[in-house]
Amino acid sequence: MKAADREKKLGPLLAMVVVANSMMGSGIYLLPAGLGTIGSVSIIAWVAATLGAAVIAAVFAWLAVLKPENTSLFAHVQEAFGPGAGFVSAALYWASTWVATVAVSLAVVGYLSVFIPWVAKPPGSTIGMIAAIWLLIGANLIGPKFVARFAGWMLAIGLVPILIVAIGGWFVFDSHTFMASWNVTGKSLPAVVPRATVMVFWAFLGIESASVITQRVRNPGRNVPIGTFGGLAIAAVIYIAASAAIMGILPAAVLAKSNAPFAAAVVPMLGTVAAGVIALFALMKASGTLGTVILMNAETAESETMIGQIMTARPADRVSNLTLFAMGMLMSLVAIASASPTLARQFTIVANMSVVLCVAAYGAASLALFRLSRSAPGKYRWSVRAIAVCSTAFCVWLIASSDPDLLVWSAGAVVLALAAYPVIRLRRGQIAKLATVHSSPA
């Protein structure tokens, strides 16, 4: 590798920033509004989701250690089960990321509505979402390193409102408010906790970010695990502390109606002026997350398991402009199609759909680890297989706990991916044949 190309790749710190920033965006900033329809019992779901995410993180870490030469997360699935399985898993993940982009843009608009109330409801919210998407498409046109650095700056800024609530919120925490909102659904815990875990797990999507951009990371066998576990550790601690605190500051009914829950939580602590500053910081942080989610989307689309093999003249250090523009059009269409009366309702719909699609791809990666575990050192082989089994079981449980309507849409996505693969395979064959003809001696 040339020194200049190596210099453009991400080290362990920037890989950790990408993972943490991908997770700590709209997942923490807008989720309390959705969880307000369930209650503070959702804290149990946060713990369950954290444990599940840790097991999935171990899957990604071991895949990077065992197969550091693979260029993406889905290359592992392809190696284990063939190109068809690799394509389908990448397609599901790709679909989840452009749905997730809409959810992240909702967080941007939610906190923007503190300053511009017109964007709180359609059509203003839809226009604001599309504008945010295309602004961050422009950032990605500059390159992945710019996006990673921008995300790092926004992560530092965005931690301010979360830390204020996670730390300062405990000084105004009211246990009576917390317990009065314990379970506002009226359903039993076995019925509520799985549903809440599906919602909460939205906040952990992005844990795979370092694995998805493996080819942009230096020494992936070392730096991908560091980035994955480091990002998870940062996010999980802050998630649980902030979520528990905010449930003791605002009643569930108030949270459920809020477009900017963290700004609302700061009002009893520091007043309305401080709440405006918090909303600005949250807006900036959600924008940084939107940039990295768009990067994940484009990198997945151009991965070798999807359309990478049928593209020509791709830049070596960034994704192509054509891919970014195509992604922008798709994301804009989803933003229009998912428009709902309230931001919280629209966020819950698109976030849960993204969770189901993404977790299906996580399950495929977990099965791939089990298949590839034969290359693990003997003393670790059974531990690796146990991690793969536990991760697969968690993914199956999470998908089964989602709304039946989402399962139907997810099944439709699988059918579309299977239908698209023969077309992609045919095109790859044609290009390979042309390459053979051109390379053969006259």
C-alpha cells in the first residue's frame, strides 16, 4: 500500500469515533419520545439491548480478527455461504441504512423545530428532512475522512446535552415521576419489554460501522475490534444514564408529545434559554450522525458483495458521486412516503423497520462467524462458536418481537433482494467475460 493511501485510512481513534457517532445520534436524542408511550420500564429494555449489542460486537470483532483481508462485513457472509447470501445480507443492511437515514434526519428536524416551529409537522418536516439529507450528501462528496472528522467534532459538541441530563438530571430526578410512568401501556412485562427492546435497539444500530468500512481502516484486524467495542462502551454508559434520568424528570405523557425531549428535560434544570442551547447542540450532533449514516449507506452499496464488481472508475479514497446522488434520491422518497402527523410517530415507524432489516443482516454475520470459526485458534474455537450461537439467538428473538407488519415488509425486502441478485450476477458475468477478452493476447 502506498504511504499516501495509508495516510487516508482511518486509525483506531477515528474508527471508534465513526462507531460511537453512528450510534449516538437520533437513537438517544429522539428515542425518549417514542419510549414515552411505554414508560420507564424501558430501562429494562436498555439493559437487554446493551447485552445483545455486546454479543453482536464480539461477532464483528472476531470476524475482523479471523478474516482481516475481507473488505466489508458482508464479504464474510459471502465467504461462508456464497455470493448470493452475501448479496442478500448486504441488500438488507443497505435498505436498513437508507431507512435509518430518514430516522436520523427526523432527529435533525425535531431539534430544528425548537427554532423553526414550521418544520414540526408536514409538509415542513418533510422539506426539512430532505434539505438535511442533501446537505450531508454534499459533505460526503468531499470524502470519508472529512465526514469522520466532522462527526468527531459533532460528537464532542453533542455529548454536552446528553451529559447534562445524564449527570445533572439526577439532581432534579423525581422517583415519583419515574415510578408513576413505570408502565403506561397496561400490559404485562413479558409483553412490553420485547417490544421496547426492539425500539431501544435502534440506538445500537451503527455498532457495525467499523466493519462496514473495513477497507477504509488501517490494520483492520486490530482497529476494527477497538473501534467496535470502544464505540459501544461509550454509547451504552451514556444511553442508560441519560435515559433513566430523563424518565425521572418528565412524565411519560410529556415525553411522548415532545419533538425535542432533551431540550424539554433541561427546562426544569436550567431554564428555556439553556434549553435552546441544548437544542442547538443536539441539532449539530444529529447532523454529524446523518453524515456517517450516509457514508455507511454508500459504502455498502459499493461493496464487492453488492454492485462494486459492476462499477468502473470508482475513486480509491471515497465513494462515487453517482452512488451518493442515487442514495439521496432514495432517501428523499422514503422521507416523503413515511410522512406522519407527528415526528415521534414517524420516527418510531422508520426506526423499527430499520432495526428489523439491520438485525437480519447481523444474524447473517453471526451465522457466518459460526461457519468460519474453523479458522480460529483451537483454544478459542468453541468460545467463538458460542458467541455466534448467542448472537444468532438474540437476533431471532429481536425480529420475532417486532410488529407483524414490519415482518411482512422485511420479507418483501428479502424477496426483492433475491429477485435482484440474478440480474447483478448476469452483469458481473458479462463484465468478467469482457475483461477476459481484453486481457487475452491478440
